[in-house]
Amino acid sequence: MRVLVVEDDEEMANAVASGLRRMRMAVDVAFDGTDGLERALTNDYDVIVLDRDLPGTHGDEVCGALVSSDTRGRILMLTAASSTDDLVDGLGLGADDYLPKPFDFPVLVARITALARRAHPVVPPVLRHGDLVVDTARRNASRGDRRLDLTPKEFGVLELLLASKGRAVSAEELLERVWDETADPFTHAVKVTISRLRAKLGDPPIIETVARRGYRI
């Protein structure tokens, strides 16, 4: 899952990003509306966590521009105001969800996870393939009676492959959807991550390499 956090309070933005990364999400951060809008239109995010009161380009304008562009990413709007009018205004702009500050971090994670499932064709909160189970809400995975100790990238790759329901996913798509913007497009990171993931999943193997197309389960 790839998330963009657009928040001008750098301490809060970095704290949220660090917490989401611990939850096995790929996270980019922007500290003003102009930069956030540019990143959101350039990259393929599942969820955009958007503060409403932003310098540069106001959060309302960012939200409107993203909705007009028909971006795939779902918008979770944050605001220090918590009145019903603010909620109605935020959702009226086209935001998919609204969360007043201050908020509990587990609530933020739950909202992001729920929105991410809506960014794609409907995907159940728990993905299964034989004895493999991936809980996208709790961000954990197991095979049989064995809990899988996965890195954030390994979890993200496995989640995307399972959600693709047998479709071959290219290395380029995996890099775009699972890694953040600092990823080198010429890196062997995807191949290395797939290799480590296969080793952790064990036998019988379930990840297949499809020549010139990528990987699939």
C-alpha cells in the first residue's frame, strides 16, 4: 500500500509517516499543498492523507483538483475543526473520508486501510490462497499455523500479488505501488524482495515468474 501524507506540521507529518511505515506501508510526505498536489498527480497512491489548512495551495483546492483529475487514490481529509459543518464541507469537496485532529493513530490506520480497499476493485480485508492468509487490516500474514515475519516491502508485494487474483504484476508496477518515491527504477530491489519472500513462504512455492510479464500467485 502506498500513501501520501500532506501536512504542513513537519513534526506531525514525520511522526505519522514513521508510524505508517511500521505498519508496512510505503509513505511519501509533502509539507505544503502545492508540492502535495504535484506528487499526488505524478505518482500512483492508494490513499492521500490531506490536511485541509495548508500553505501554498489550500487543502480544499488540492482536494478539488484531485477529484477533477479522476485520480485513483482515495482522499482522507484532516482538519483541526470538528464541527458538523466542517465535516459536510470536507466531504462535499469530494474527500472520501474526514478525520478531525487530534486523532488516535489506530483510527487513522483503520481509515487508511478501509479507503485503500476502495482504491481498487473490491478486495476483501482478508486475502487467502490455500493455507496463506494476509490480513490487510491488521497488517499481518501467516501460512498454515506459521506466522510470517515479513518486512514492509515483502508484505506489500505479497498483498498486491494476492489482490491481483492471478494477474501477472510487472516489476515496474510493484516498484510503483510498494516502494516510495526514493526507489531507484533501475534497482534489483523487486527481484531481491521476491526471492526473500519466496524463502519465507516456503513450500510448496506459490509465486510464479511469468516471462516478460512479471510475477503472479
